Amino acid sequence: MAKINLALICGGKSVEHEVSLVSAKNVIAALDFAKYDLHLFAVAKDGSFRFYSDFKNFLNNQDDTNLVSLKETGFINVAWSVVNGKGQAVLLDGKEQFLSIDAVFPIMHGSFAEDGKMQGFLEMLNLPYVGPDVLASSISMDKEITKKLVEIEGVKVAKYLSFDALSKNKIVFIDVKEKLGLPVFIKPANSGSSVGISRADDEISFNNAVKEAFLVDHKILIEEAVAGRELECPVLGNRGELIAGEVGEIIPSAKHGFYSYDAKYLDESGAALLIPAPIESNKKKEIQEISTKIFAILQCEGMSRVDFFMTENGEVVFNEINTIPGFTKISMYPKLMMAETGMTYGELIDNLITLAVNRYARNSQILFEKKMIE
């Protein structure tokens, strides 16, 4: 079989830029190069696209989080074009070089990446890509919209209040305390990796947390603190063919108090990750079923990781969903999916790419039949 021309896109303009680079390095290290010809692209923090002719140098460079110093060792600025109905990369190196692409793995997190914007760009290029589509990505990124949709379908969510830039002057600590109690968690509505999330136990920490959250997004959520265990479950598949992975538990260290950005990525002892979570088999099954239900409600395909709280009395409370979860060596999505299915890291990546190609073929057939009718 001919090799698949795989475009891996990492980096991005979001505050999760650095996490994306680590995820990309792990994906590259696991790729079967007997199956794939890799074209590595990165989006710098200013939004510019770059192509790396020497991805091994990218792998070995640990400190270039702004993607600048590799210029001398193989990065080329790039533009994109549609040729004969399919997207191609145009290398801006003084020559007319086009790179043919069969599938895209956008291993990018956060705004301008996981929120539907990159997916829309890839749809315009008419290219298959890993992960949920534009609609699913955008609604899943917005924590308020996500909660509203799943709650309609009977999924339990924590009590919360939502404010945007126009209503921020209505945020009054005493009112929030009366409605949600203390402590509360303040978080940007559109962000991942716990960026901008803070716990508030009093008025001073509350006001500081609100300011910090608004630095990340124009809309914030203030949520009640759910006393319970933090559980996560991955989902893999396209419509009608969903696989729920193992359920894992996160136990943040006392130092961090909750699973913050620092606990996830900067402090190796920031949290204990239990795989599998020490829960009853019937509770595991319940969480897996709720995870696939939420995945379907939000129109997701490809992959997502669904996060929950479980109270002392066993009630499962939905927290949030991540449509392009981290793919680092310690990330929960690959570890949990491999634990449940027996797949290797490389086989999981193969499955994700196959799902992307199959969805593209399915949707292309619908468009073809529509043209025939017209």
C-alpha cells in the first residue's frame, strides 16, 4: 500500500501552545513511518504557518517554544492552496513547491485550534482531519453551551453562573456566595488545560480570580465546588461506533488543591493518576455510558476525553469535555484508551487517522449524491 501523506499541525496562538508542541513530539515518536510520510507544520504564536523539513531537529529541540530558532535548521514559511479540489501546502522558499496531503492530525489545543477555527480552515481545504468537526469543536469548547446541551438530555452538571464582558459589572461576591456557596471555581468559558482557572474561598481571592479569568476569555463561568473525586473517560469513534476507554482518577496534591495547569504540566508530583480508577464495575460502566452519551449529544467524532466529578454518594456530575486532549506521555486520553482496548500508542494514532479518512469519505459521498440530485 502507498504511504499516507500525513500533515501534523502543532503550536498555535492559544495559551496552550507549549502543551501542543509536547503532544506533537510524542505523536511523531509513535508514528509508523512504514505507513506515513510525515509533513510537519507548526503555527507560531503570531499565527504564521511554518513547515519543518527536518522534523528530527524539532523533536530534539526542547526549548524553542516560540518556534524561532529552528529557522537555520529547516523551517520554511508556508501558504495553503486548493489544487484540483484538494488542499495542498505551498512552500515559500523561492521555488514553486506543493506538498500533497492525504490526512491532517491537528494536535493543537485551546483557542484558534480546538474551538472549530482550525477545523473550518481544514474544511475549506477539503482535507480529512482527526477529531470532531467544526460544530462539535465549537460547542464543546464553550463550557456554558456544553453544559446547557447535556443538561437538557438529563446529564447532571454542577450549578454555575455565566458572565461576559458586557455583564461583568453584575458580578457581586455576596450574590454569588448566596447562590453557589463557597468555595467556588472561576474559569474562562473557552479554554483548556485548566488555564485561567482559580479556586476562591473568600472575597479577595474571588475578585482576583474573576480578573484572571477575564484575561483569558471574554466570558467566564463561576461554578459551585463539587465535593468528590475527579474521574476521566476517553471516547473513540465515529457515529454509531463508539468505544469508551478505561475510567481514570486524578488526585491533585495538597500543594495545588485542584488539577491546575501547573499540576498537569509543570510539577511531576502535582497529581496522582490512577489507572484504572478504584471504583465499582457498575460505576465504571455508568461513567462510560454517560461519556458516550455526551460525545453523541455534542455531535463529536474521532476522539474526546470526558471529565467528571463523583460525589460521596456515587452521583456522577459532568465537568467538561476536551475534543483534542493532550497526547503527551503522561496524558490521560491515550493512557486510558490503551488500558481499556489493549492498543499501543501507535495503533491508537492509526485508528484516529482511519476514522478521519472514513468520515471524510462518508461526507464526500453525501455531497456527491446531493450534486447528482441537483
